[in-house]
Amino acid sequence: MDAPTSRYRDVYARWQRDPQGFWGEAADAIDWIEKPRTVFDPKAGIYGRWFPDGVVNTCYNALDRHVENGRNNQPALIYDSPVTNTKQTFTYGRVLSEVQLLGAMLRDFGVAKGDRVILYMPMVPEAVFAMLACARIGAIHSVVFGGFAAKELATRIDDAKPKIILSASCGIEGTRVIPYKPLLDEAINLARHKVATCLILQRPQCKAAMTELRDHDWRRVWEHAVNYAKTSACEPVQATDPLYILYTSGTTGIPKGVVRDNGGHLVALKWSMENLYGIKPGEIFWCASDIGWVVGHSYIVYAPLIHGATSILYEGKPVGTPDAGAFWRVASEHKAVSLFTAPTAFRAIRKEDPDATLLKQYDLSHFRALFLAGERADPPTLEWAEKVLQVPVIDHWWQTETGWCICGNPAGLGTLPVKPGSATVPMPGYTIDVVDEANNKVAANTIGSLVIKLPMPPGALPTLWHQDKRMRESYLDEFPGYYKTADAGFIDDDGYVYVMSRTDDIINVAGHRLSTGGMEEVLASHPDVAECAVLGIKDDMKGEVPCGFIVLKAGVTKAPAEIEKEIVALVRERIGPVAAFKLAITVARLPKTRSGKILRGTIKKIADGEEWTMPATIDDPAILGEIGEALKGKGVGG
């Protein structure tokens, strides 16, 4: 199955033969204050630590070294905000100046090495500067997705115990202005840990009321720092010191704070930019995520800048800002060679513009590859994107915990043949096995739990913030010797990995373990379906039965009831009667997080008539009411 030009198998085999030699060589691409003599210490930490005696600074590697080596005038960050009609380009020299100033501002507020700083910000350049300024002075940043509910923000304040919170007066989601300050004020009131200082960026779309003594106007403090020519130097930190804490979404009670260290993160991200994404220093890379999510941390802020590339920061949506041609416009105008986004973005574009007529307005001759991650890329969406873009469309799999790709198709080493539905192959650092409940490996093409052999590679979490015991319980205890991904799937005869669903989404229909992802693949293949979700709902006879929700493409004239019948027949034909698939429901839209993940767990609770709470990350709460009504119309749910 391998492409004759791909170097992947050789590179992966080299890592397998000598993991320490492999990562030691990769570490040579980083500028160290004290170069590590030890690549990996298996006795340190929970499963070992990478580069334990190295001393480094992440901000220096992202900015200073490039300015010193001739990239002073190269664009580092292109800010494109259709929601505010703003475009700005920041060179490496300008970003460095901004970060030096902000580092000094934080130090003036008493922030020191090891202190935590919470960022509760929209997609604005100041948010990027703030992350880099924390890295510069050795502070640990924790970005909480802007507009996150007050209660959820409060739990993160109590866990991280920040010295200061950096925020803005509002965020803009499509046409909605979301005031952040009332949410921030409520979170501070709810939190047991009392934050004495907040730095607030006032945006013209919504002016925030300021609390005396606690709140400081970002722009005024910045002007003061400029007037006094304040600056900040890079603080040396251990490679194993935390760079940031990122809380996983959907947590209840005490949140899980994924820790990312400095050294392993630098080495893994730098390696990935050229070898996985095929990006050269100086090229323009666009990751259409949000800085509140791990993808935004890794591939809007850190990896492109560590690599000396140009990163695009986009404050907008794939559709509606202003239309389904938004992504084509940004990629064309800024000459992005690659785009990395979530499959849901392309499902939205396909739904609004099935024939990609808006693409014809734009020149994408420089565009080389589309990378998809965040949830499984269903084959019909991947194939549609491939057809309209005429470039490789690459699905890859990774998690907040890993910080970078587990399985992918390495464009920089020569792409392997694409198998729609597969995330392709493991990256160096990852050995993937498929096991059953007893931790026994299963045969090829058999669905089971996807697990990663320990140790985890550089860049992956060493632990949870102040919760080593929970780290073991959540990820390491169930399958000894492995990290539990909580994803289910299989590996085929060619070694290609298929991630089918979360293990929670494997449903048990009359004793048969079935993947909802496999059923979604069938639903998505129907020509009138734009996107879909399948989940298991309670059934007295079979335990669980699948229920499919479908959203139709724009302009479909066929009756929904007719399409639903066709879909039921399609599942019966392709998966068989064992699936017991009899219920397809047409809805106008699916409930999602603001990062685009479908809220399957909440839909299931509504369908099962169980109590549920409004998810903190939901994009539009009204959709859950629509789902409830659609289920009632079919006699399902309480």
C-alpha cells in the first residue's frame, strides 16, 4: 500500500530501533540554554520524562532566535477577522516587541516563574502575545475558551489558582457579540480562590464595566509600558517545567488539567511541522481552530512560530462570515499552503454550497493539502473535499492529552495512499495496539480499545495538574503498560488505523458490539445528507438500539420521510439486520460545542429520558430543544 516515494516506513523503523537516538537528533533543531545530556529518564515522573536535564525557553525558540537569524521582517502572524472587518500582519520583530512589553506588564503585576495566568480571550492577536509572554517569563498559562460558562471558569480558577486573569470585554461568534466581563465577574465571585488582578482588553463592540482596584485597562497599561520602554528577558526553565495547563472539556467536578512541559513540546512540534505537515520555514500555514483548544495552542500559536513559518489567526466561521466561501477567501488571499481544521467545518461548507460554486471565485493554485482532525472525518466529507480542492485531504488523530498527532499521513515524508475512514499510520513515538477488555491484543480488522504503548512520546502529557493519582486512574490503570485513549477502532492488514468512535459510543445491540462511527459512515454516504450523528438509545428488548440524526444539504426537495426510509434500508444493506437500525430522524441542525464537536452524550440523555444539564461549551442552546421535539415526534424521549 505504500507510495514508493514515502520515507515514512524507514523513519518509523529508525525510531523503533533507537527511540532515544531519534528524539535526541530531533532535539538538535531546538535552541537550548543547557542542552540535555539525558534524552529520556524512565525512572522520573509517572511513566518517565523527556530531556530532564535540559534548560530552555519556549518563547525564545518561537521568536527571538528567528529575529536574530534574519526573520525580523517576515510575517509571523496574520490576523483576519471578518466579524470586525479587520486584517493585520505582524512581523516576527513586531510580535517580539509586543511580547517583551506584555511580559514586563505581567511582571509589574507580580507574576513570576511558575505562577499561573488564566487567559479568557477571543481570537485576537493579544491572546497570542499573552501566551508567548507567559512562556517568556516562565509563567504557566491556562487558556479557557472565551465565553465558557461562569461556573466552568470558576472551577478552573480554583484548580489553577492564577495570579492574574487576562480577558477581553467580549468575543464575537458569527453575528453575536458575547460579553465576557459579566461571565468573568460571576466566575470570580463563585471561585474560592480570589484573583486580585484582571487585565481587560476593551473591544469597541462592547465596553466592559471595570471593577475598581481589581480590573486594569489593557491598552492603558500597555501605553505605560511603552512610555517607559519596558521589556522582559527570557526566563530559563527546565525542559520538564510546565508550559501550560489545558483543561479538558466536558468535565464535571474537579476538571482534568492536562500539563504540557516545555522541552518535549518544543521538540515534537518542531519535528511535526516539516515531517507531518510538510511546511517549510517562511511558508504560510493556517490552522482554523481556536486558541482555547489544544489544536489552537499547538498549530496556531506554537508550532508555526517555533518552525519559522507564518501563522494565520482567523476570527470567523466556515459559513456565515459572510458565506460558505470564507475559507476559500482566507486561503487564497493570504496564500496559505495548507489548512488544518475540523471535519465539521467542511460538513458545514458542503451543506451550504454542495457544488462548491463559491470556490470558483478564488485562486488556490498555491494550496497543497487539507488536514482534518477533532473528530472522525467521515469518508463522504473527505472525498467531497478531495474532489473540489484537488489536493490531498488528510485525516489525522490526536487528543488534548497528546498535544500533537498520534496517527496521520506524513506529507513531509511523502504521503501514503489515502484510505477514506482511516487516520493512516502511527507517527514516530507512538506504538498503537487494539485490545479487548482483558488487555489482550485482538486480530487485524477487529474493533477494540485503541491504546498507546508506554512511554508516551515527547509533547504528550506527563501528568494532570496536581493530580498524579487521577492521571494513573484515568489513563494508565485499566490497560497496564498502555495509555488508554478511550477511543475504539481497528487496525487493518496494512497497519492503517481506523478510529471509529469513543469507547463510550460502542453500542451493545443484543450482545453485538457495534460502532456508531461505522453507521455514521453509511448515513453520510447518502447523497442528500450533509452531516449526521448516530448514538445508542435505551431499548427494553435489545439493551440499546441505534438512532440516527441527519441534516440535509441545502436545496434538497425530497420529503424527509422518504430519505429516512432510504437511510434505514442503506444501513440494513451495508451493515446488516444485526445493527437493528430502524430510526432515522431529520433535524435542521445538530448541537455542537463551539469547536464543532457534536454533543452526542447530551442527545443520548434526552433520547433516554434522563436528566441532563446544558453543556458549558454548547454553541447554541436552542438546538437541544429542537432535538427534544424531533425525538418526541418519533415517540422517543421523556
